[in-house]
Amino acid sequence: MSKYTRTISRRARAAVLTAALISGAGLLSACSFTTADAMCSSGEYPVLAVDSTTGGACVKDGDNPPSGYARYPKGKTPQHVDDKWDTYWRTHTIDAQGNVSSAP
């Protein structure tokens, strides 16, 4: 094998290794971050409009929901747009007493 062939092989190996490292880093960073939009900003929690499938708001942590809004039932609060509970509340509603029902 000539000196020229060894140099190309080393360069090729270095290029392949570099590409693999960059790809691996990209995959790791993609897995650790979510691209889904959060329902509310940090320091807020989501509430839903009573008797509605489309109304919602964000309320400052520690504050009560405004009139006409209710907290989501425990364990059924959406965290991100289009997550399991966000989708669920498009077809369900809650009344002023906290009773959940299918939307008409």
C-alpha cells in the first residue's frame, strides 16, 4: 500500500468518525428536548372553561381560576399541546360542580 493510499484511508476514517459523532450528538440532543408547545409558561397552570371544549386559560401558580373556569381534574391536566389530555378535553367538558361529561 502506498503512502498516498494510507493518507486517504486515514482521512476517510476521520471523516466517517466525525460524521458518526455529530450524528450521535444530534440524536442524543433530540431525545432530551421536547418540541411540543407547553400549555402554559413556567409559574402558571392551565384551566378550562366550564361547559366548553374550546376555552382555556393559564393562571398564575397560587391564584384561583377566574369565574367561568375550573381546574382540570387531578391526573387529567394537559401539559403540552396535542398530548393525551389536551386531545381528551376536545371531546369532554366539565360543569361548575366538577362533573365531567362527553361533549354534545
